Amino acid sequence: MGQVPRIGDWYQAVNGDRFEIVALDEEEATLEIQHYDGAVEELDFDSWNEMEISSIEPPEDWSGSLDIEREDYGVDLELTAPNDHINPVDDLE
């Protein structure tokens, strides 16, 4: 038997694809995985059990699955001091 799927767990297939379990439906015996590139795929439990995968830690850069660029995060990632702040009023015209 393969890995027991749990929502939030990350896995890597033998081909290098990384994905997270995002939904389980025990009644329908299906689960949804979201690949690191953002694509979502539904699998039945039989297909899941046949997959050659291993558990992995969540990627350090989890943004890959969101399909957004670093500039699109909506925050200034370059802030260095805890007292730095962004004043939304500065952007008003």
C-alpha cells in the first residue's frame, strides 16, 4: 500500500514533480493534489496507491504553487528592520 494521504502533506514523485494534498473525499474515494506549478489534479485512491512517491517537507518557496511572481506578493520583502513600515496613505494621489 502507498502513502496515506493527508491534507497539507507534500510529496515528490519519482519524476521529480512535487505536490500537496489539498482535498480528500472519503465518500467518493478521491483526492485532489496541487502540483508545485499550481495545476490541480483529481485522483482515485487506487491510482494514489499505485504512485511511486515519497513524503517531503513543504518547499521553502511555497509561492510556486500560487503561480505568482515575487513582485506580486503584495508585501515589501526587502524590509529589514522591525520598525520599517509601509504607509498606505503614501500611495494615494
